[in-house]
Amino acid sequence: MSAPAVAEPRPDVLPRRPRTRLRQVRKRGLRVVGVAVLVFMAAFFLLPIYVMLITGLKSFQEVSLATMWNLPEGLHFENFLAAFQALRPNLLNSLMLTIPAAIGSAILGSFNGYVLSKWQFRGSETVFTLLLFGMFIPYQSILIPLVQFMQQINLYGGLPGLVLVHIVYGIPITTLIFRNYYASVPKELVESSRIDGADMFRTYRYIMLPLSAPGFAVVLIWQFTNIWNEFLFAIVLTRPASWPVTVALNNLAGSQIVEWNVQMAGALLAALPTLIVYILLGRFFVQGLMAGAVKG
């Protein structure tokens, strides 16, 4: 009687090779290291906010470089109240400046990007290059002619003139973002609207604009942050009654004694709107960037 044949193991039930397990261990190790590096970088980035917060909660007697990292002995919220009372008019000025300037530059950049991507004309690439050149012009190099121009059109010293400056200065970056975003929209949509008799404006209004929410999210967040934090144009082109919060914060310090606890509380209040915007709308910012990353 012959011995029974031994069945060979099937390929799909073979035991895992040691190399495969080693690769998995390496991947897990790299993932842990990557997460640890990101956590360290995030903590390092948040250190200034930590210092601002604990200093703003300290009394004036506790503020010292030697105890800068120590937690406050008591919570002194009156520092934030004093800073808010001093900066309240300027916070309102910043809102009146930032919101219309961000919206205006976004609308103009959207239409420019639409025209330069879907209604190209002779010399459109040259126009686009000249627009991009505006991104690399330093603020300092145009201050004197800018002040003279604003004085000639009677917009120097107030918020309307500063809004106009930020709208114009934001056109290059907003045009670039929207042009890249609209490049991912299929040309067939625009061509079909032309066949149906829609002109350039109707195509933009009824086809491109409804598809532009991700692009507007990116541009509005970007412009809101830049305009809110801008200092040079604000201090040169406005008078004290129209100062935004960045200029007022610089003048919050006293001439004899600097109350660093109130100063830090004011700095945290001034930074709070942009922090809220990124916390609430950060995912839309990333989605908007990725929406125009692949040309469809």
C-alpha cells in the first residue's frame, strides 16, 4: 500500500515571509517618527502663542524674562479687558478694511483668472506675466508715489483709500490662484455655452461662478490673513482715527513703562480673528488648493 501523497501548500496560504513583516515594522516606525516630528514642529510653532497667553494672564509684578515660561500665579483677565477697551475702535477699523478688500480682490481675481484661462486673446500671456510681476514689487519701493497718488484722488488718510490699495495689490495673487483653478474646468462647458449663445459675462455668471466656491475659499482666507496682518500701508496711508489694529497695537505700549501683560493680551486679541478663520475654514483652504491641482 503506497503512502498518501502530501498536498502542497497553496500560494495564497503560504506563511508570511520575515521580510514582509520587517517592512511593516519599518513602515510603522517611519510613521511614528513622522508623527513625532510633526508634533514637535507644531509645539515649537505654538510656543509664541503659549508665551502670549500666559503673559497676558499674569499681573504686572509677575512679568519677567526670568519667569517667562512659568504659569501665572493667578488669572488676571482684566489685562484682556484693558487691551480690548484700548483696541476696540481699531478692531472695527480692521474689519471694515479687511472684509471689503478681501471680497473685492477675490471678485476681480476671479474674473481675471476666468478671462485669462478660458477666453484667451492675443497677448493674454504677456498680460498675465505683467500681472504676476506685481507680486514681486516691494511695498517700500512704491510708497512715495502711492502717497502722492492717494492725495491727488482725495483718498489719503482714510479706510476707503487703504481698501483700494489692498484690492489692487491683491489682484496678482488672486488672478494666479483663479487662473490655475479655472484651468481644471473642462473647456467643453465654455464651448457649449458659446454654442447656446451665451456671451463672456453670462458664461461666467451661470457656469464658472457656481463652480468657484473652492477657489473663493482659498483666496478669501489668504487675503483676509494678509490684509489683517499688514502694517506698512496701514501706518503710512491712514491717520490715527482710521488706524487698523496692527498699528494701534504697536502704539499700545506706554512711553515710560511698558505693561507687557496688557501688550501680550492685545497681541493675542489682534491675532484671534485670523486664528479663528484658519481653525474654522482651514479644511476648505486645503480642499480649494487641491481642487485646482489636477487639470481635468
